[in-house]
Amino acid sequence: MYKGDLLGPSVNGLDKLIKMPYGCGEQNMLNFAPNIYIMKYLEIAGQMTADIADKSRRYMMAGMLLCRLFFGYNRMTS
């Protein structure tokens, strides 16, 4: 019988998967969405650090800005 976190050993270094979103909407979301899930997992697992959180938020803000620039600000707010 196993005790503890079975996925723990398989997700070491998960913070290395946080990527800067880029490109058009679809390409942007390919990197944007996983960043959210990675952050959520690290928070729940108690592995989130201030550096990882800062990097994730900066990347997500950059991704949102790129999306706004790609689609135009008016389309994002209406």
C-alpha cells in the first residue's frame, strides 16, 4: 500500500514548464493555460515560491497583453 503523494516524484521541476505565451490567440493559449494549472498545483502542493509566482504572473500578464495587441483592445473589452 502506498502512502503520500504518488505523483510527487513525477512532477519535480514542474516550475520549469512555465512558459512565456506568444503568437496568435491559439498559440498564446497553448502556453497560457498550462501556466495556470501549474501554478494551481504548486500552490496546493505547497511548492509555490515567491520567485515562481512572480515569474508566472509576469508571463501571464505578458500573454494577456499580447492577446490584446493581436486582437485589438476594443474587441477584448466589448
